[in-house]
Amino acid sequence: MAKMILRNYTMNPMKEITRYVLWQLIEVTLFVTLALTGVVWLSQSLRFVDLIINRGLSFFTFVYLTFLLLPSFLAVLLPISLFCAVAYTYHRLSVDSEIVVLRSAGLSDMDLMKPALIMAGIMVALCYAMTLYLQPAGFREFKDRQFIIRADFSRILLQEGVFNNLGDGLTVYIRERLSNGEVRGILVHDNRNRAQPVTMMAERGVLLKSVDAPYLSLFKGNRQVMNRDRGKLSLLYFDRHNVDLSDLINAEGPRWREPRERYIDELFREPQDANETAYLAELRAEGHNRLLSPLYSLVMTLIALAALLGGEFNRRGRAARMIFAGAIAAAFQGLALGLTYFIVQMPWLTVLPYANVALWTAAALYLLLYRNKPRRRLINHQGPTEMNAV
């Protein structure tokens, strides 16, 4: 393919070659991203299976909740996908001897790296859009929806034929749940007051919500109270009785936002309350990770390029270079994740994640820009002979 481009576009082949390599990178990146996203999506969706099968969530709600988590997945997967695309594409160019042809035609290593660097720049911009806005916005909406679902006792928590634990010391059993929200055959055991547990049975009931709090309204039943101090059981029949559920859910006021729900300015601001003071290290670590993680696309691209284009040219060392590139990329990612956890425990070492990115970038650039100089002179001197041999 490179030979055909050079023959057909002898005046200015650089644009066509860049477009040719860039298109291959886009295709492989999309394929790997879709594959990895599918695997992660399936693994994460298992946490919602119980809500769908046993608690009545609709399939649309399931898809919507998993979609809200997608930006947080992609921010991690895109650098990995780009690394795989760069390693695969340039390895294939090397196997097909297209890199030798392009170098023999006078293209420099910077010319060969240009498509990958363009792709890395695009990925860095996309990842910054995700980490700075899409990820916190999506996760914030996800947690809000989760909070609403967990508070919706009538549709989620009251399942027929099982003992539903609505909180510490309160258990509800229902025989049947009707489409209009009414429940039949109710047994309620309220042990929130340990000294005086209460058991109630009713023919039917309905879960209602007042301005202040939700409550379970029971009709035509009895209330049994055991006085443990006296050892006596009292029985009371009622036509209607309400069970207060106000202490089972959090107040519907402002909910404390987790670090992953916050935008970048909220992560670096001065603490506004006791929770922010207590979790200050986690908030700062999340903020630094948001600023650094998009740069992983560039670093991993340089690692792949350094392994496949850096150093002396060797036709027999392609497989070893691929394995080496994969090991170095895995080491970089593992070290980056470890340092993020490390600075939570010791915030004064916050400079280490930045040093990790800088050192790996410098090492890759050294292999690409300095170790290639002797080889480039050799190729320029012997270029026609190698090109004829190809």
C-alpha cells in the first residue's frame, strides 16, 4: 500500500500516507474500544440483574443506568484501546515492510509518528471532556437515580413471597402485590424497640407517602406487643393502623456527593463541611487523577512507538518488541493506579503521579529521537539498496 501511494502521489505523498495510517488507527481503536466496552458493560450490568428480575426495574431504566456509567469506563479504556491500535498498526506496517519503504523514500521518524500523535491528541481531548464533565455528570445522575430507586419502597422493596428487610429491625412479608399498588396478606415484625417488639398482621395494606415521610397503612388486622419485662403478650385488633417508615430513608435534602460525582472545581476547593474535611485526601487524589489520566493516551502511544520504531531495526525482533511494549504499558498503568491510592494515604507525595507520567514520556522520547539517529544515517546511506531488496 505504501509503494502504491508513493507511485501515485509522488508530488506530495505525506498527506496520503498520514491519512492512510490514521484511518487504520481509527478502525482498530474503534474495534478494540467496542470490544472492551462490551466486556466491561456486561460485567458491570450484573449488579443490576437483581433489580430487574426481583425488584421490578424496567429494561429502559437498566440501560439508562449503565449508560450513565459509560464515560467513566471510556476514560479508562480509550488509552488502552489506542495503545493496542498503535502497536497493531505499526507492527503490521513493519511486517509488510512498509516502514522500510517509507523510510527509504525519505520519510523521517517524526513523519511516521505523525498519525499516531494526531490520534493521541484526539484521545487526550476526548478523555479530558469525559473526566472534567461527562464522567462526574453521569455518575452524579446515576447516584441520584439510585437514591430514588432505593427510596421507592412500594415498587422496589416490597416483594411478594419473601421477607423484605426494610431496615434495622423491621421485616415485612406480603403474600400478593396488586397492580394498583395494594398488597395482600401482610406480616410486619417491628423490632426497632428492642424492649418491646411488635408483630402486626393485616388482610391488606398500601404504602403511602406524606409530606414528611412514607408510611405503611394496614387494614383489618391485629397488633401483638410483647412486653419482655413482664413477659406478657397484648393483642389489639384494628381496622386501620399506620407503620412509620421515616427513619428508614435518608432525608431528601442535599445528599453528600462522593469524589467521583464532583466536578474539578469542587475537588480542589476549600472544605465546606465536616465530610469534605474528613475526605479531603480522597477529593484531592480524585482531582489529580482527573487531570492526569487523559495524558495516559499520549504516554501509551509513545511507549508503543518507542518499542516498534525506536532502537535498531531488526526483522526478527517484532514479536519480542510487541511483548515488551505490552509489558511496559501494563507496568505504567499499574504504577499509575497504585500511586493514585498511595497519595490518598500520604497526600504530601502528590508529585509522584506527575513524575510517573513525565519519566515514561521522557524515556519513550529518548528512544524515538536519540537512539534512532545512527540508524537513520544508515538507512539514508543504504536506502536505495534496501528499497530494491524489498
